[in-house]
Amino acid sequence: MNEPLWEPPLAGTEQQHLFGMLDRLRATFRYKADGLGIEQLDFRLESSELSLGGLLQHLAAVEDEKFTWLIARRKPETLLALSAEGVDQFQLIGTDPAAAYRRYDQAVAASRRIQEGLLQPGALDQPSALEFDGSQASVRRLVCDLIEEYGRHAGHADLLREAIDGRVGEDPPQDYLPPWYPRT
């Protein structure tokens, strides 16, 4: 049986494992949020203000912050656009579900292009633009932080999607390819 393209390798380099884990979580999250209308994307449980649309928007901003700004040191367009709107990242803006998916998919695709440049030995040891008390966080630290962020929000997405239409499961189907994944 062939493994899904987004599955981490069974044996590989540190970069292959970290980015494989990140892509698996990205694919899982995107599958949980996939194919919904605006009302469903804005659905909230009584006990929380989180919605799948808000999570799509938030994770688009986090991808842009970590990869575009803090790793590649370029202008974070998605993050700045959301900040200019003056909205909470977790509050879905607009009424077009395609726009919410597009924002997220474009942010992930941009991050993955930057991530391709991080596959060389030593790339994860490079300092990022993130500084705490005079010390700069490594690129590895930012990648690990993003893996943690996705792990938390993939769990939120599980609960939200199950409440919306009953979709459950740990992983997407084996043949699922998110829109940002390169087609071969």
C-alpha cells in the first residue's frame, strides 16, 4: 500500500521528518475544514468563540508570520492585511468561503516554497528574526512552534467538524491532496 504524499517518512533526515510532520498536520487541518459554506465555517460551539473559518484565517496569519517574516525576513502580506482590517485573527472576515480557503492555501503554499530552501544541512540552525532577551530563536524553534500550533488547532478542528456534520477520523483519506500540495 502506498503512503499518502503528505505522510512523514519512516526514515529520513531531521528536516524531512519535521516538514513531513508539519505537512501531515496541515493536510489534516485542511481536510477537517474542507468543503464548507460560510455558515459552517463560522459555526461555533456554545463553549467557545473558535470557528473553522477563524482557524483558517488565524493559521494563514501564523504561516505568514513564521515563514515569510521570521524565517525569510520578507514582508508578511497576509499578516499585515489582517492587521490592517483591525480584526481578531480568529474572527472570520468576509462572507465568501472561497476567499477564506484561498487565503489559507496561498499562505501555506508560500510557506512551503520557503521551506524548500531549508532542506540543506544546517539550515534549521540558522537564526530567525525572532529575538528574546538578546537571543535569536533558531529556524528549528519556529518550525517546532508551528508544529505545536497545528497540533492544537487540528484538535479544535476535529471537534468543530464533528459538530457540524459528523466528519471524524485522525487523518484525511489516503488519496486526499490539499489544494496547496504540488500535483505530480
